[in-house]
Amino acid sequence: MSEKVAVLVNGQETIEYDRNKALSDLQKQYLDKMDREMDQGIELAGERIEQPDQTQRAKYVANALLESIQSDNEPRIAATCSYLAERLPELKQIRADLKGESFSIDLVFDRPHENQVRVDFDPGAGKHGFH
């Protein structure tokens, strides 16, 4: 199990969830409540799903996470991110790309997010003796 889950929006890390920090009993109960509510069915991509499987639940919660990030709803961000990290122990990244009114979300299980350093390259720098 990966210890951290990174949430990236348009390539920028916005949240890092640390599985080493234990959830309180109240938080665990809330995740169970989310499951019970989804047991009643969910709406996903315009389709009603009466008995969602784990993958469908993950997509539904990932959509809710992205909506929560967009509206800056901290409690809902915490709940949805916790749900995905706790219910999908092999999850390493949640990658969301926003394009106007549309978006895509990818759940990444095979590689952790690695911090990257951005280097701005100035092609005119060679004029100043840098080659």
C-alpha cells in the first residue's frame, strides 16, 4: 500500500493525503455512511446505477472531490479524499484535468506522484554567454 495519495488538478498537486495519519472513529463512521448512501444508488455520467461496484463508487466520489476542490469546500474535500485513499489502498494519484466546463479524472494505481521542479528556459540566455 502506498502511504501517500496525491491529488493533481491540471498537473498541479493540490492535496496530498497521508495514510499514516489515522482517521478518528467519527471519520471512519462518516466513510461508512457514505457507503450506505451509495448503496441506495448513484447517478454517474447521467446514468442511474442502483448497485454501484467499487469502481463506480470511486468515480462518483472522485467527481465529488473535484467539485469540492472547485468550490473550496474543505470538509467535503477531506471526506472524499479520505474515502478514496482508504477504500482504494493501492491508489497513488488522482489526476483531474479541467477544460472549461468539462473535465476528466484518472485514478492512478501504478505510479506515485514525484515532485517535479519547474525550470524556465530562456532561449535568449545564450546571448549572454550561457551555452
